[in-house]
Amino acid sequence: MTEPTGRRAHWWQNVGLALINLIARSVRSQVETIAFGEDARQQLDWYRPAESAPTDRPVVIFFYGGNWQSGRRQDYRFVADTLMTQGVDVVVPDYRLFPAVGFSEILADTVAAVRLVMTRSADRPVILMGHSAGAQLAALVALNVAHEIPDRHRILGFVGLAGPYDFYPFTEDSHWQIFAPVAEYPQSQPVNFVRADAPPLYLLHGAEDRRVRRGHSKSLMEKQQQAGGRASREVYPGMGHADIVVAFSRLHRARHTVAADVARFIAQTTGARVSASGVDD
């Protein structure tokens, strides 16, 4: 798959995701929609098993991408579906978007969603995860301790799919506005917040990604390791920017190791019985 641009990008956002989600349900689940603010976009969907499940079941909070300007939580049910087959609860939040708000408000929504999940998840382990812009947002929550998160010690890992982590000076005109004012530009760069005591980072990238090049994950991994922290990286041959998240769809998850690699990371970091077997159907 090549990078979706122009009409192909429009098709992907409006038709491709809808088709993928039509066949997403391979596990019985219940979905609870919870508000974490007053705006219509300050809501999240919490996917739980339809039957009773272990009380120590990990929770994965997944933030989607869209260049901080598009996206909606309902379009990523297929990601929740695959992660649930592995034995975790999944939370997919929305957040306000540019140009309605700037980046400080977008990040504030991300933090608010995580806070709500931490408050409602008792003592369960939590993994932060995101794709593209969502990976940048989740990485900032994982790394920047200035964001006050209840029971932060329960965030046991971060999974980044094709995330932009080191992209200043900006190369897109809109980014100079999204991340304004100038004094706050450094706050948008996850590489500025590496620390030895951060949860382990697992950074996944497609070798053929032309939207967010794989050098971003390499930069964050190296800087985190230099700071004394834990970080590892996977690069997948032949995969582009959208491919790495599409790999979680029911049609594609058996063809790639992405979902299974994420399952292994979650199992290793949480100590929970997380299985990769469900991704092979």
C-alpha cells in the first residue's frame, strides 16, 4: 500500500475505514461511551468483554492520528477488536481538533482522557498507544511528568505506531499555527522529555513510510536510551504510514507481525496473560 494522498486519502477516511470496521467484531464486547469534558468531542469509548473478565486485565488507551485536524473514535473499532482478542480492555478517546482549538487544548484533552481512565481502572496496568499524531500525543503523556496523571506508576509502557517525535523545525505550514505560540513549540516534541524513569517505549514504523519517516522513531529511541531509559524499535519492510495501523484489521492482522509484536510487548511489560493467538484468524 502506498501513502494515501489526495482522493485516495479521502477514500481511506470515508470508505476504507468504514469497510474495515464492518467486519471488525470477532470478540463479544460491550462498549461504554464516557464523557471527560463538556464538548461533544471530549468523549471516549471503553471496550470491555461481554462476559466477566479478570480484574487485573490490562487497559490499552489508543489515540488515533489525523494530523491533529481529523479523525473520530468510531473509525478505530477495528484496532480495539484486535487488541481485545489479545486479552485487554481498550479505550479509544476523541479529542478536539485544529482549527477549532490549538495544540495546548488538544493535548489537554489527551491528558484528561488518560486521567479519567486511570481513575476508573483501579489497580490495573495501563499501556498508552497511538498512531501518527496520536502516537505523538500519547508519547507526551508517557514522557512529560508535568502532566499530572493519577497513579502514573501504573502506566507500564508506550506503543507508538508511525509517530512524529522529533519534527521541529516544522515542515508543514499548518504546524506553525497548530503548535503556536512560539514559546510552546518545544512542548510538542516528545524527544524533549526523554527520561531514565519513563515506562519502556516500543516504537514501530513502516520502512516505506513517506508521511512520517522512520527517523522519528529512531531519534526517540536513541535519545531515550542515551538518557538511561528503555526503548526498542521495529521497522517493517514494505509498510507505509497507513499500513501499520491497517495491520490491526481483521483482514490484515494474520499477514503481518505488528499485532502479535504489540501483544508480546504488552505481556512482557504488564506480566499479564496477553495472547497473540487471536490475531492469526
